[in-house]
Amino acid sequence: MSKNAQSSAKSCSNSKQVGCDDCSLNTICMPVSLHVDDIDRLDSIIQRSKPLQKGEFLFRANDPFTSVYAVRSGALKTQLVAENGDEQITGFYLPGEVLGMDGLANNTHTNSVQALETSSVCKIPFERLEELSVTLPTLQRHFLQLMSREITQEQQIVGLLNKKNAESRIASVLLSIAKRNSQRHLSESAFMLPMSRKDLGNFLGLTTETVSRVFSRLQKNGLIAVEQKQVTLLDTPALTLLVAG
Amino acid sequence: MSKNAQSSAKSCSNSKQVGCDDCSLNTICMPVSLHVDDIDRLDSIIQRSKPLQKGEFLFRANDPFTSVYAVRSGALKTQLVAENGDEQITGFYLPGEVLGMDGLANNTHTNSVQALETSSVCKIPFERLEELSVTLPTLQRHFLQLMSREITQEQQIVGLLNKKNAESRIASVLLSIAKRNSQRHLSESAFMLPMSRKDLGNFLGLTTETVSRVFSRLQKNGLIAVEQKQVTLLDTPALTLLVAG
DNA sequence: GCCATAGTTTGATCTAGATCAATATTCTCC
DNA sequence: GGAGAATATTGATCTAGATCAAACTATGGC
């Protein structure tokens, strides 16, 4: 059994055939109070396909927009590619999180989405979702909220990049992952980073070397323990203070 | 007549009582094909109030979310305020542009919005808009697109901050304003910057000094002419190249 | 018109993080 | 299991832009 398959099996708490109503992630991706038969209707439009292997693309920039996607297991990164070829990672997506709304503006995706490890997603065709939304106002509102949250998150990142040094930025990402893990009832103090130092640096506007140095320094100062991709937060209050500072 | 009143009268091509159907900005803020009576229905929910003076707030962070707003004249800035007090400007909004969608996520605004000069806005109560959207799917879709565009714009800014130097960032903002002016059939090579050097620096993650120096350098190299807030783009291709480089 | 205040410009110096470079470690695939 | 390729760490040096400092200029209030 490969390492990827292991980690996939571990992070995917649902078997392939499970529906939304049985999915342990439904409180994250669809935290709306829907009737049982409404959930069934939602469930009926959702397509589940075979998992993406590490490095595989879910879709690419300029692909036509058809659907949004909920992550079921694994982890993915979204990225923009500039004309000159250099890439900007715009986000990391963990189980329960929804991505793909970038494609709505022009019916074409601006981001490419790539699996960081073996990952599976639920594909939600947008036209079907829109039809469903007409009779389910709370579902409609939920999607507006998801998008609004995406906007405010991006704005937070802009603030992070403009106002914070390398240590704050790294601390912020670590705490963000911790928080999202705790929402999935996983450990919020010990976890596997799904992305490389390079990806993390790209996302945060830092070089690989700086990311590595900051990890070493945080470890030396007893705020975290790092062993390859395994990270343990040893002093969350200090990390929180770092982010604020 | 004050300078502000002049610039307001100039940039506001609509008198106070004009409706959406007569508003010269409707191709920007509501570029959806609506029937005449649908426009009237939209028009009927929109509230127009007295202009904001420079420095006045449209709303503040933590205010309850009730409405989104279309800029009719003037210019506004949106900003986040961190716990430690420092501010991050998240956007500048010009006539025809819609703001306030940040409040949808938690029914509370995360941004504060402040007038950079005398400005008037159309207030669009969101609940009324939602009701209207049920029977006007194109209106619904339009709002999703507005929000999607906001997400991709923020992502572009993240890329700008992470990958580009001071000159590129400034050039990028100048070209952005030029483009938005041209959409309003104003000059795209000569315009008044509505924001201070400080605001521009805050937005772009630069100090006032650096903004000032870059302006001087771009002027010395013949790419722009600057006289206080009046900017003239003298070599748009070179500026475009700067942004790409 | 005059003053106070805020905003802008320009110069000198400093520094966080980039860049360059070398080594070490971990994956990958035969 | 081993060769080669990624990926990560650590060190030395360099630099874009910050910071500190000092004029200079526009602007709003009286």
C-alpha cells in the first residue's frame, strides 16, 4: 500500500457510496438546515468520481465553468498562472471546503486546481444547483455566504502579506490549518502539512529558504515541533501573539 | 462653490432624481438584460441619499449587513482594521462599482467604507434584492458574478503583492484606474487620483515614501506625468510591460 | 490673508528577506 | 535496494524597500 493511499484512507472518513446525509463533512460544506428530502434532492445532483492522484488537476485555468466542488478527502491547491508563466497559489483546500467559484465571473475558471495528495471531491453542477436554489432559498443564501467568506478571506491574506513579516505569515497559516482541522474533529495541535515548503512560500510570498528558516527558528524557540511535514503546535498562545504582532 | 462640489458635479452625470433606466452607469453596475418593468422594480427598491462628504463613513466594520451599494459619483475606499489597530485598505471603488458584499458571510460587515471625496451611492437593500432575484434569475446570476469577480480581483492583488516590485504595483493600479475610467467613457490617459499617496501605499504594501519615489522615477523616465493628484499616462505600453515584468 | 495641519518629496542609512551556493535528506521508479 | 531527482536545510552575501530625518507644499479654518 502506498503512502498516498494510506493518507487518503485516513483522511477520508466516508466510503465511496456515502450520500450527503451520511457524510461527516456535511456540517462544514452544507451547514444549512435542509429537510431530509431536500438533502436527497441536493444529493441527487452531486457527482462523485474516482480520486485524483497527487499532482493531477481537477480543472485548469481557462476551462469552462460548469461546477463547484466540495473536497471529500485529501487536499488541493488553487493557483493563478500569469502570462509570464509564474504561478501564484491562491489557496489550499481541505475536506469539507468548497472551491471553484472563481469560474462564475466569466463562465471560465481563472484558477487551476491541483491535488496535493490523493484526493476525492464531490462535483456539484452549477446549473442544477441554481435550479435547486430557486425553491431552496437557504441553499441560495448559503452559496452567497460561501463566496462572501472567500472574499473576506482573500482580504485577510492581503493584510497578512502587506503588514506581517515571515514569522507571522507562517504562524498564521499553521493556526488556520489547526482551526480547520478542529472543525473536522481532528487534532488541532498535531497534523500533517499537505503542501511543500515551496508551495507554502509561493502562497505567502516567501522563498523556500525563508520558510525553512522560519520553521527552524520557531522550532528552536519551542513554539512548534517539525519533522518533515508533520507539525506539532507546542505554544498556540505564542503563535497567536506572533500573528497579531 | 467648493472644489469638492465641483468634482462631484463633474463626475456625477446623473441628477439626484434620475432612475436606474436613465443612469449612465447602469451598463456598469447592472449590465443585465432586464425588461423595462423589471428595471422599474429594481429601481423601486433602491434608496438614494444625500452625498457623503470626504472622510465620512458609509458603514463601519461590525455594522449589521443590510444592503449593498453602487457608487454613483466620487470614490470610496474599503478597509479592514486589525485588533492591533493597523488598517489595511482592501479596495478603491469608483462610479458604477458595487461594494458591501463582504457583509454577507456573517450578516456583519468586515470592512469599513469611507469616502475619499464627496460621493453619492445607491443603497440596495439586500433582502429586497433577494426577493426580486427569485423572479429574476439573471439578476441573481449577476450578483453571483459580481462576487466571483471580487474574489478573482483579490487573488490578482495577492499575486501583485507576492510577485511584483514597487514599480509594477504602482503601474498596475494606474492602469486599473485608467481602464475603469475608459469603461465610464472618461479619459484613460489623464485622470485625478482620488486617494492619497498614503492610501495607495497602504493598499499596495508600500510606504508613502516609496510611492512618492516611484512616482518621481516613473516621471523621470517619461512613463507618466504627475502633478499632485493629476496623473497622465505617457507610455501605456511601457507601463503594461512593467506590470508584466 | 495667515496660520496650523496634513500630505508630499527627497536624502541617508538600515534590515528582513532574497539570492547564490553547498550540502543533506527524502521520494521515485527501475 | 540503489541511482537519480526532487525537496529541504543551512550559510554567506546582497538589495529593494523600510525607517529615520528634514525640508517643502497644499489645504482648510478662522
